[in-house]
Amino acid sequence: MLGPDEQFTVLSLSGNTPKTPKVLNVVALLLGPRFSTDVVIVETSDHARLSLKLSYNWHFEIDRKNQEQAAALFSVPDFIGDFCKAIASRVRGAVASQSFDHFHKYSADLIRKAVFGADEKGEVKNQFVFKANSLHITNIDIQSVEPVDQRTRDALQKSVQLAIEITTKSQEAAARHEAERREQEAKGRLERQKIDDEAEAEKSRKQLLHLQATSAAVESTGTASAEAKARAEAAKIEGEANVTQARLKAEAQQTKTNVQLKILSAEQESEIVYKKAWNTLEVKKATELADVEAKKFKSIVDAVGAKTLATISQAGPAMQAKLLTGLGLKSFMVTDGNHPINLFNTAAGLIGNNQ
């Protein structure tokens, strides 16, 4: 609400295209972003007058809590007319130093650089700031470029036709030059292929001569090599035959020795078996003779009788000799039952003495 000492401030802003002062009367100031359109008449260094239709994007950047910045918004009554005039002045100054052809080719870059300026590196800045009311111009769009008078239109038409003709002739010249270049390249490839073929033929001829020389050398040395190889092969075969013969002789001698050893071993084994059998028979014979003698002695003792033997044992030696002679005995032995006599060992001893 307004106080008793306050009133609305009416702003008279420029409007229409091109901009005309005091067209818009407003009591509310929009902070943006918004855009405005203007028409600027420029003249190039070669006196070509052009009508440029430009569109600007703008907005205010302020701190809403800062009263001084808020009051500065209204310090410029017609900010639209002011920034359009400022931009138009910069554009006219930039275009005035350029020729029509150069401006026609690089109009966008020239206008942006003229309005926004360039930094230390030569790069175009991204905005144009009015510090009085914090107005920021962020973009410029060139909507159209039209000549103002008929003479300029004719010159532009002629320039376009000339450019088309130059482009056509340039393309024809480029095509002709490309055709000539390709023809020269084809001739060069043909000549190079011809040289390569001749070099390959010379290389093949050299290889043929080398093969012929090698064949002649092989043919001249073939017989001697074959004879030497045959002699070496014969000597090798003879040596191998001698080695084989010696090996066979050694194997035969080894076989003969093995057979003799086997025969000798068999003879020794047979003799051992024979000796064992003979000894067994002799032992059996001695045992049987001992049994016969024992039976004979028993029979004699039984025939003589125990009393007779007792009498003989008590008689003198002369009587014993007579009795033995009468009995047909050469000797006898009488013993008691406490001292037995081993007749088997006695017989074995007798058999051993006989042998």
C-alpha cells in the first residue's frame, strides 16, 4: 500500500519496431528475462546502406533485499530506448569500418564483438552490462539484413550472381584439375608398373642363369659324388657285415659255453644223485646185515642156552677158546643189561673200514 506521501511512478518506455520513444506507459517494471526487437540502419565503408533487424535478450540482476539497487532500477526512465540506442551506436561504428562483402560474410561475429566486446585473450564476452540500473544484455540475434536503396539491392544481386559464377568456375577448375591429377597419377602408376615388370623380368632372367650355372656344376660333380658315395656306402656295408659276423660268433661261443656248462652241471647233478642212491643202498645193506647177524647171534644164544653161556663165562680163557672153537665161533661178547652195545654203529664202522 502507498503511504500518504507516496505515489506511483509512471515509466514511459520506447516501443514498436524500430523503437519509438514514449510508446509504452507502465507502472510495473518487469525484471525479465525478456527480449526486445529493433531495426538499425548502418552503412559500410563502401557506402552500402543496410537495414538490420536485431533481437536482444535482457534481464535485471539485483539483490531484492538491497534498497539502493532496487531504487536504481528506476534511475533510467526509458531503459529500453537507451540500451537500443547504445547497441545501435556500437553496431554502426563496427559496420562503418567494414566493406559490404566482409560484413556480409562475418556479420554475426562482427556485431557480437562490437556489442559484448572481447577479453584479453581476444574471445567475445557473453554479456553487455549497464551498471546504472544493473541491466544485462545476454544475447543478440540478427533476424534479417536488407539493403536500404535499390542501388545496393542491385549490387547485392550482382554480387550473389558473381559469387555463384565464381563458385561454378572454381568447381569446374577444381574438377578439371582433379581429372588432370588423376590422369597424371594413372600415367605414373602405368610407368611404375612397367618399370616394376621390367625389373621383375630381369630378376627372373638372373635367377634362370643362376639355376643353369648350378645345374651345370651339379652335373659336372654328380659322377664323382655318386662314386664316392657308393664307395663310402660299400665300406659302411662291409664294416657292418664284419661287426655282425663278430657279434654272431660271440653269440655262438656264448651259446656253446652255456651248453657245456649245462651239460657239466647235469653230469654233476647225476653223479650226486647216484652217490646219494648208492650210499642209501649201502646203509640199507649194512642195516639188513646187522639185523641178520643179530638174529644169527640170538639163534646161537638160544641154541646154546643161558646156562651154557654162564658156564662159558665162568671158565678160563683156554676153555673159552675150545668152547668157541667147538661152537664154530671166533669171538663173542657177553655183557649185562646195564651196558647195552650199539650194533648199528659197530656195523657202520665195519662197513666204513671195508670201503
